[in-house]
Amino acid sequence: MIPCLKTSCNCAVYGILAAMNIILFETVPTDGFIPANDFRGEHIMRILKLAVGDSFQLGEIDGRQGLATITTVSPQGVWFSWNPQTSRPNMYPVTLLVAQVRPICMKRILREAVSLGVEQILVTGADTAEHSYQDAKLWSTGEYRKYLLDGAMQSACTGMSRIQFLKRVDDVVDGTWDFPGKLLLDNMLPGERLADFTYRGGRLVLAIGPERGWSDRERDVLVEGGFQPYTLGGRVLRTETACSAGVAVLLARMGLL
């Protein structure tokens, strides 16, 4: 769950202030008040420079959203009235299975995956990935939630990707997850272009390896588990680039972009 984050923070560190097209809370404050030391209050007052009578989009994660109108502004924060409407989160039936990479790269992957509307993110260890990545501060402190929230607010939708953690890719082919379509992006195996993929309905999972690629063992596990190899072309891409490009191409082939 995403914390309310009502304490002060250096928002520039997280890149959040420049990317809010909707202000999101787990639960919108019932008193209609956002403190100035909450990064969302700071965004409204310092970045948007909204005044009494101005409006902004406000919503609850995976829930309602609607137009909020500012009724009072003070050094302590902003007060607002809100007219919420029931809405669907509008996430797409795609799961991104991505191997652990450096935390600075993973932050971008999380943000962009949510922004693109990925329904679920499975983050897995990998044979060729640094084992220390799984114990990084990004995960151990829950910091990753900030980047999920950032992606949702960028998208102007209330939906947020679910996230789960796996020790290795073997865990995703043991029957726990049932996907009608399983796609493996890899430039070492012969496969069709992802741009030629034909969508036949149902949920899909797109597997993308770590910085040094999947091991031969992992490729065998994934292929034996029903994953079909696809390619984004002959160029070797960074994992974060492959995630954004791969998800975008897949959504386009699904008729969603």
C-alpha cells in the first residue's frame, strides 16, 4: 500500500513535482486539507501556484477521481472541496516480468510501467544479476512505492500497478500465474518481431532480462514454461529502454495505444 506521505520531503529527489497530472492519495483527506509540507501541497502551491477558486484533478489510488476546487490557501497548506466520481482504474491486462537491475534504472522502469498502464509488475532475481540489488534500499525501505505513485500521477489516472517480488524466474512458470500469452524479449533466441505479434485476447506477460541478459538456463526455463521468444530488433537495449519500448509496442499490438 502507498503511504499518505504527509511528512516533508525533498521532492526534487523523486522527480514527483514535475509530473503530477492528478493528485493522488490512498484516501483523500476527509477534512479537505493538504498541508504545505506534504509534497502534494507543495506542488499545488509552489509549482502550479493555484489560488482560491482554481481547480485540479484529485483522486484515490485505484478508486474515485474528480475535480477539486481550492477554497482557502495559507502558509499552512490548502483547503479544497471535491466532487468525486466513481471511475475504473483503467489498467491494461499486461504483466511486466523484469529482472533486477541497478536501483537507479529500476526507478525509471517502475515509473514508466505504471504510466503506461501495466497491470502488474513482477520483479525477479536473475542468474546474471547482482544479488545485492534485491537488498537495495529501494526495496528494503519501501522507497519503490514513491515511483509507482509518481507514474500514476503522471498518467492522470488513479490506477496503480501491483508489484510482487520473486527470487528467480523459475517461480513464474510453476503454475502460480496463469497467462494466456507469454512473451520473452530476447536477442539471443530466434523469434518473431514483437511488432508482428497477434493479440488473441486475455492477459499477457512480457519477460525482460537484466543488464547482462538471461542465462542459458533461464532461457530454457522460460521457453519450457511456454514463453515465446520475440525481438525488438538487432540492437542491444538497456533493460529500462527495452521495458518502455516493449510494453509500448505490445500495447499497440493489443489495440490499446
